[in-house]
Amino acid sequence: MRILRAVIGLLIAVPLVLAGFTISERAFGQSAVGTEISARGTATVVSCTSDGFIDGFVVGSNEVCELAVEWDDGRTGTATSEHSRFVQGEVDVPAVERQVVVSKGNTEPSVYPADDEPSAVGAYASLVGLCLLAAIVLLVAFRAPAKSREPGQRG
């Protein structure tokens, strides 16, 4: 019975932790928190696709949009926006380019809607909250069962 409880606890806790990483990145833009805006412009959403994936600690469906961008400095071109908050068919959406950290010391440009400000509070609160919930599930799953008293014993 203890093994079954432990397995069920792990089957619940692991997805909770992965959900914490997913939500902190997708909903709150954790990787863009604290990055400076390197360019401003307008974007037109050319197409969006949704792919299922497992990437590091992030699990779920990945929305990728292809954008035609006209930057305020006169440059034009295309860009890809992963974990996109753009919507298929949007035209002339104010956009910003941020240099997002992809690994220690390496950055790459990423395009976001201009009104999509990354939230450190939301990102870390969702991550910590779901990790704490997973810890509680594991504590319950792995706790020792209470010893039952035999009849006639006093406590």
C-alpha cells in the first residue's frame, strides 16, 4: 500500500513541477524578465502553428507565429515568435524585440507584443506555488501511516 501511495504521489507531483515551469515561461515570460528592449516596431502575423513538445522543463503545446515586422529604425523582415502571444491574422501590432538569454552568456532576439511586459512576480510565484503544492503531495504520499492502538492500550 505504501508503494502504491508513493507512485501515485510521484505521478501527481512531477506534472505539478513541470506545470510550474511551463506556466512561469508561457504566461509570465520568465526568460524575458529583466531583458531590455532592443528594437520597437509593428508586426503582422503571417501564420501560427501549434506543436506538441517537451523542451527541458517545459511541457505542452508550443504556439509559433511567423511575423512580418517593420522596425522603427527602418529595417523590415520576418521573425519567429515562440510561446507566442500573437494571434493569427493580427495586423500592425505594436511589437518589441528583446535579447532573451538562451544559455549562460548567450542571447538571441525574440519578438513580443509591445504591451506584453514580462512579470517576475507572476513567473516566480506560479513556479514556487506549484512546487510547494508538489512538495505537499509528496509529503502526504510518503508519510508513515499512523500506528493503530491495540484494544486496551492507553495513550
